[in-house]
Amino acid sequence: MRYLDEQTQSELLNMNEVIEEVGQALKAFSEDKTETPLRHVLPFNKHNRYLVMPALSDELKIVGLKTVSFAPDNPKKGKATITGSVILSDYETGETLAVLDGGYLTKIRTGAISGVATKYLSREDAKVLTVIGAGVQAEGLIEAVMAVRNIEEVHFSSRTKEKAEKLAEATQQKYGVKAKTYDQADEAMEAADIIVTATNASEPVYSHTLHPGVHLNAVGSFKPDMQELPSESMMIANKIVVESTEAAMEETGDLKVPQEEGILTHNMLYGELGDIVSGKKAGREDEKEVTLFKSVGLAIVDIVVAQYFYKKALESDN
């Protein structure tokens, strides 16, 4: 059995390869070729949550388990809000092949899923990316968007200005792009072609309406009582895409709140991202479309990414 920590995974990473693998995992999920139960959430120590997510696919010959701990008070202790691990098992024998640091893997998985969405739903000539939120997840999202679009400028906004400035500087150095920070999310969105929201907010982080032609990846709001996007965005979007219709409508306030308000219904969802990857449904069809991808994560994707890193580790041994 191997343990793959953050540094090992980062050395093995090729984001374009991961985006391709993740696309195939999403396709298998939407074709009902996976077993991915709704995650089980166990509360502990007041505000903390322990999330348990098994997944397998006979089609992909893969089986594993992801666990995540969400502890919102951790930053006050100098620790990460989200920690966890992914266990990859042998499909034939059930033996544990590897345990992977879940924090880094989640960052890469989250980024890669939005990378797939950006590839199919954003305009090919997109140049300006706006990132709302400056936590760990934002780093993976930026890397994935950069992998599929020729971004020239990145705008940042975060409730912690220092973090936004630090991430802007790191992004500028890593990718050689222009980077600007804004006090207000609405200002940061003004010229955006692609928007990413990655916060732990319980209330909408912007009030700006979505411009024609924009694509939005929303990856925060992973609980029913968290709403990162204003309900109006669901009315403006021409296409609302999710990984899993069932999970999205049950697990995230971004969809549950508008549903309770009578603004959003199941039939307003355009479809699952895997159906777009397979060609069953079209992605972006014109330059003026407003497209919105709401991500809550799928355990099968984590297991596929874990297998990617495990295989890369074996290759690096030779």
C-alpha cells in the first residue's frame, strides 16, 4: 500500500490529463455506469461535519472511498477548513492500493471538474477570468481554467483582501497574466468572460446580473443552508448544468433555495455535464448564451483522480 501526500501528487500532476480522466468519469456517471450514493454527513463538535462518500464503477473497474472533515473554525487555529483522505482499493481483490491526501486531491478534482465545464460551456475566445474567493480551492480552479482557455487577465475578490492580493501575485508569477484585486465582487465581475465562485459563504457573494456570453462555475455552497449565488442567476442562465441532478437538488443551497422560492424547478436544469461530454447534449451553442455550472462534487471523480495519481506513481517508479 502506498501513501501519496500533497507534494507527491503535485509532482505527478498534469492538469490536462486529469481533465480528460474526469470527463470520462462524468460521462460514465451520467450513463449510469457508476455506483455513487449521496454522501452521508455526520455532524460533530457543534459546527463540524464528517462526510463519507463511497463510489465504484464496473465500467471503469474502480472502487474507493472518500472522507472529508469540514471544520469552519480551523482557520482561527492556523489549520485548513477542509481535510480528508481518499482510499483507492483494488477492483479485483478489494485490497487497499493507496491512501491519498484528500485536501490536495479535492483541490485538483474540483478544478478539473470545472475545467471540463469550462471547456464545453465557456466561449472559446474567453480572455478574462474572475475568481471570487481566495482559498485553496481557487488555486485548482485557476489552473484548470488556464489549461482549457487562453486567459490573459484574472480579477480577484475575497472578503479577506490580503488573501486575494497574495493569490493574485502568485497567479501573475505562475501564469504570466495580468492580475487585479477588487474590494467588491460585483466590480471584479464587470468585464469577466468566465467567473468562478469558491467560497464558504452562506449568503450570495455578489448581486451583479450575469452578462450575455459569460460562463460561471460555482463550487462553494455544498450544504443546503449555504447559498453562494443570488437566486436571480438561476433565472438569467440559459443553461444550468450539474454533475448529478439528484445530488445537486438535494445538497446545495444554490439550487435548493431558489427551488423553495418557486424560482427553480427540476425541469429548468439543462442537464448533467457527463451528457455534454458524451455528446448526448450540446454544450455552448452561441456567443450570447449565459451558462452556469453548479458543482457539488462526485465521489466517483475523486476515485478516478486517485487512480490517476496512483498509476502515475507506478510509472514514475520505472
